[in-house]
Amino acid sequence: MKSPELFDLSGKVAIVTGGARGLGRQSALALAEAGADVCICDILEEEGAAMCEDIEKTGKRSLFGRVDVTQTAEIEPFVDRVVETFGKIDILVNNAGMESEGVAIEDVEDDLWRKMIDTNLSSMFYFSKAVGKRMIARGEGGNIINMASISGIIISKILPRHNVTYCVAKAGVAHLTRGLASEWAHHDIRVNALAPGYMVTPNTRTSRKYPEIVERLTERTPMHRYGQEDELKGTILYLASPASSYVTGSVLVIDGGHTVW
């Protein structure tokens, strides 16, 4: 296969959760620009509808569904709708999540713990299970990409805010990725994860209000800056395409070097 063909997603159908904005939006655009039809779900209906229009401007088809990714009763109908409309699902990008809790661990209430774990970890299990079953039944393989974080590798130093619960959830995403990869490799379903560092996204807006946090994190990053949303597009495309055909169970770190120190 020639090099340009390695990144060609023509004829593929993808789902991106939390695709209305931020890293989900950039993931959806990367897939569409490479030739895939892209379906997105989110709880942000207006932004989701606008995102579908942007996808269609690339010449590809799109579909939006309002889905709470913590509720399997909402996930299954959306996945069915995608299959009914497009006939299959080749790629799933599990991107939906919520920002760090900002609460000291001794003050984390049970409801907050459950919300953080459900939104940032359990949702990826629910969506992977729903889509994975259909990929297995179809018998032509597939590709799942989970959005982890360097916070699943380190406990981020974002004081005066706190994020232990967030870090625990993202560490779970990394191990869920490895587990799914080991279980589904014989079905030709590859499962990988991205572990972004500190990015300029809606989910980091709160911590970026603190100049001392921004200064500390950029000083501890060899590239001395936050990443931009579109700097994950190449890695998403790599993992979603034949270019990474022998890659599964991996967690790729994209952090400007933050975790080298």
C-alpha cells in the first residue's frame, strides 16, 4: 500500500462521542477530511448540529444524536440508528468526558465520584461494548480509539485545584483500552488510546483561569506551551487508518514532553 493510501478512510463510517466541540470536534474533522462519514453524539444539541454541517462541507455524510454517554438506554438506540443509516460502523472515537473535579479528595462526595467515573470511564465501556458487539457480528474488524490523558499516568499538579478522581478515571481508560485490545484482537478489532497533555480546550478552561497553574505546567513541559486542539488530528488519523495496522493496546502520549521529567 502506498503511503497516501495508508491514511485513506474512504468508505469508512465513524462515530465520535462528545463530537460537538474541543478534541471531539477536531477528531471528527480529521476523520471526515480523510474520507470517512462521521456521526457524532453529544448533549450540546446546537453545537452538534452545527458540527454536522461542518462535516458535510468536507463532502462527507454526517448524523447527530443527543446522547448522555453514561446511559446505555440512550447509547443503544443511537448506535442502531447509525447502523440503519450507514449500514456499518468501522471506527469509534470515545472522546466524551468532563473536566477535572477541582475538589480535594477528602471533600469528594459520592455523587461527584460516581459522575466522574461514569462520564470519563464507564461511558467508554458502554459505548465500546455497544459498538464492539456490532463489529464482531459483522465480522470485518474495526477500530476503537479512547481519549485517555497524561492524568492517567501522573497525578497532575494543578493546585490550588485538585483532580485525583479525574486521574483515577483516566488511568482506568488506559487499562480498559488494553483489556479490550486483548479480548478483541482475534476479531480484527484494534483498540488504542490517546493520552493528551495540557491542551487549550473547553475542559481546561477552568484551570487556565489561574495564571500560577499555567506558568507551572508550561514550565514543566519541555515545549513550554499548551497543545492546540488540532494537534491531535494527525494522531487520530494514524490510529484510525491502515497506517497503524499492527498497533493495538497502545496508549500514545501527546504532551509536549511533559511526562519525560
